[in-house]
Amino acid sequence: MQRRHSILLAIALVSLLSCRAVAIRLEQLTASPAAPAGPVWCSEPSWSPDSHRIAFTRAYYAEDHQGFRAEITVLSLADRSLTAISLPSHVPSEAMVNQVTWAPDATRLAFSVQPGAAIYDLATQELVLFAQDHEDDLAPAWSPDGKTIAFQSRKRGIMDIWLFDPDTSSFDNILGRNASEGFPAWAPDGSALAICSDIGGSYDIWIVPMGKGYPRQLTTHPMGDSQPSWSPDGRFIVFVSDRGGSSDLWAIPAAGGDATRLTWDAGEEVHPDWSPDGRSIVFTSNRSGGLELWQLTDLPPADLLERRFEAHVRRQH
């Protein structure tokens, strides 16, 4: 794919303690031509474990205008080529596949196939449904050791977090609270999940330990916070919030502290995913008109993120 946008978003990150400045690069990764029946949307990106590929949802209308189509596509960052994942013939063409996540060994993908969720083997092209009793089995997230998939479901009548063991085909409802909870994201060491929950009245980010301990509320802003993703060192979480007046990306120390705004566009920035090498955050944005994939690169070093600083957009094209 031709790279149509290579944009330098010069953001001066001025530390209140050290007065240092860092530039963050903002780059558009996809620029989809319209399909015969209308526009194409690219969304819900997920980094491969080696940080060389990004799997995402590509959606468009069928040529006969009789239905909506969605497919899992893989973007190679080396040459910007796109490869669509060919699902088995028994999966209907109108099946809404989305919200993909990579297995840690990169041999399998998990994603939502409504109604339900599935595991797809990239080598054998075998697809196995592991949740198929409800249309709201969504947002699967593979644990770092590859033994568990966390996902959100209304199996209990309310949206909350479940764990699935692919080896035993067993399920576990880890919280069981009377609150709406979703978008699970594993800590890099597998010790906890970051989720969003409205148990406090508005959606906030919570940390749920996988062993002993109680859930810990990380954000407390009255505006909604959701869609968390951990930095690979486990020290920070990027999330989506409209606390700044539009849907933007923010970052916060996983141990707690002040949140830092990372994007400033009037459009919508959603579905962030922090790259395994720690250098980039890929996300979905409509800042160019339609939904496309973008990435923030050359992220500020951790010692800057640990301090309180202000971010000012100096130039944006």
C-alpha cells in the first residue's frame, strides 16, 4: 500500500520539573480506497508479538448493497501490504468478525464472530468457536502465557468479564459484580487485567488482580474512560477518554497518578494498542475523514511520563 500520509505531529512535552521537550510522530497507516458499494473502514488494530504486523478489522458494504461485510486483515509494516484472513467456508460471508487479538506465539488469532467468539489457526486455517451462545461475546484478549482468553459477555445477563481456558474449554466469571464491565487487557506479566467498569457510576479503568487482592480503581474522572492497553514494561496504561471534550488517547501510570493526554484532534481516537517493543501506539481515528489506522511513534521515555507535564500541539498537517 502506498503511504499517503507521513505526518509529523510536533508535540512539545514540557516537563514541569526538567523542562525537557520530546516530539511524538503521528503517522497514518491505512488510506482505504472506496469499495464499489461505498467506503471502507479500518479499525480495532492489534499488534503482532514481534511488532512487525498489525491485525485489524476491515469493514465495507457488499457490492449488491444487500449487506455489511467485515474481515480480519493483516498489515505488514515492512512493505505496507495487506493480507485478508480467509475463514473456512462454513463461516457466512455476512458474519461480523472483529476485535482480533494475537496469541503470544503468533500462530493463532482470537476474535469475535457474532454471535460468539473464535480461535483461528493461521497455519491450518482451522476455526474453533469457543463462545457461541450470545451476540455480546466480545473483545477477546489472549493472556501472555497463551493459556487463557479474557473476554466480555452477557452470559450472566449483564456485560462482565469471563476467562476461557482453550485446553479444558472451561469458563470462569472472575468478578460477578452488578456492574457493566468490558475491554479486558492483560498486564504483560499476566498478573492482572485492566478493564473498564461503571460500578462507580461512570466508566473508569480498574485493575483486577488474577491472584489475591481486590480490584483497584485507576481513573476517577466523571467522563468515560475505557479501552485500556498496557505498555510492554507494565508501567503505564493507555486508554480512551472524552474528558478533554473529544475522544482522545490518554496515558496513566499503572500504579496510579495523573493522566497525560496523547492526542488532541477534534475527531475520534479509539481502540489503542501499545506495541510489544514499546515504541508505538496504534489506534483508530476518523481525523482524515473515514476510519483508518494511525500510530504514535517515538513515544516519550518513561521518566517523562512519570512526571507531570503539559502537552501542546505546535504543528499538525
